[in-house]
Amino acid sequence: MLIVDVPSGRVAREVKVPGEPEYAAIGANGIVVVSPASRTVTLLDRNSLRPIKSFRGFASPHIVAVSPDDEYAYLSDDQTGKLTVINLYNERVTARISVGAGAHHLAFSPGQQQAWVVLGQAASTVATLSTVVKSPPPPRSRIENPAHPHLTGRFEPGFLAHDVRFAPDGKRVWITSADTQYAGVFSARTHRLLFRVPAGPPPQHVAFDRGYAYLTSGYGSQIEEVAPNGRIIRTTHAPYGSFDVAAADGFVVTVSLFGGTLAIYNRHLHLLNLRHLTQSTEDVVLAER
């Protein structure tokens, strides 16, 4: 795993991780790295980058998301269709929930009361989970328990879904497509399609920063900045194969699966730096300063 300075693009450090790392997520309590080929999930200390603990018992772990309060990591397992919850404070697995075959991309709502899981890389179905538990009366109240989310249902977005992200306000969810040149924006409460956003050839990925969405198309060699209402503000070139995207602290970064590059933009998609890092770069995350 490479640690790269932004915006200079300088490789600051190389970190050895068990297996073949493909996906990662950063929280205040550590960095979670997923190595699907070795069926291993590794927790690194955020400061020293030293491995703290390795988790096994997965069939095909893939995508990881850290809860907004930085306490939990949710991991999808394509083969078993399960969502695994890890407490990052005590480094223990707290739950394994069956959500559906092909469980892949997932996202938390900003208030972490919901999590959505796309059931496949080209999925007809999205699973929804809740972390809210209603306590018995009296008094009746709603208590969050992210350690033990429960499945609330599944729905079909109307196209083959790929990536999923909640908008910063938590009221809307953006789902990118695996078979059409648009992303769908849905109500987080009703799951109703609100509007569509034109995008490049599928599959696309999406990230948010300061209220704006950034949509990539690796096959279309493009990235676009989109306003909260779906209006495309600008579209610019990205290296071929730039699927994964991250945005934070005024920067937007993409990595090329085919070219091994890291492209660094400012929030208006002005290219600041383009660096060739390795033969192939799979995933990218940004640590806010």
C-alpha cells in the first residue's frame, strides 16, 4: 500500500500488508485494508501504519466503510452475501448479517442510522439496513446500535447498480450504473428515484466533498463535478481506467486500474498533478488534514 502526499504526488511511504491489498478505508482509530485474494482484513495503526490485527474467516471480502463516528467498520463479502461489523476500538467482530448474494459496494448515511449495500457489481437489487433500535415503552425512544445493524428490506433501483453513496445531507442516495450512462439519485426515506444525472460509460463511481458530487467513468476517461440538484458544472479528462475516486479537504483524486496512475485535482477539477505509481492502482482514500 502506498502513502502519497497530496497535492505533490510524492510517495511518502510504502506499507507492507498481508495478502494482496485492494481496498481500504480510514477512520480516526485506524486504517482498514482488505485483501480479497488472501481473504484477509488488516487493521493498521493510523499514525505508525503498523499492523495491529488481522481478521480472517471471510470467503471473499471486498468493500469496507467506516462509520461516521469512526467506531465501526462494515465489510461486504461477495461470496457469502454477508455484512461483517468490526468494532475498531476493541478490535472485535460484533456481527455478521446476511444481506444477499453478491454483497459489494456499501455506504453509511451521515447520521449512521442507515447503510445501503449493492448486491453485486452489476446489481438489480440494493439491500437496506438500519442501526436504530426502538426501545419498549415507557418511554419509547430510538437508540442507535451500529454494532448490530438489522436488514430492513431490499429494492430494485430500475437499472443495474454499481456504486452507492449518501449525499452529505443524508436525504438522498446516489447510485451509479453498471449498464447505463447515468447515475440515479434516490430518496433515502422512500427509495423513490428523484432524478438522473448524465454520466460517462458505465460503471461509474461517486464521491462527495463540500456538498458537490464527483462522478468518474473509467471507460469514458472522464470525471465530472455535479451540483446537489444534479446539474453538471464541469467535465474534464481523467486517465483511462480511472474508476475509483475520493474527495476531501478540497481535493479530488482518482486512480487508474489499467494505467497505475494517480490524478490529483482541486475541487473545481483543475488537474494539479498526475503521477504514475505502479502497474495497477485499485482503490484510493483521502485522509483529511
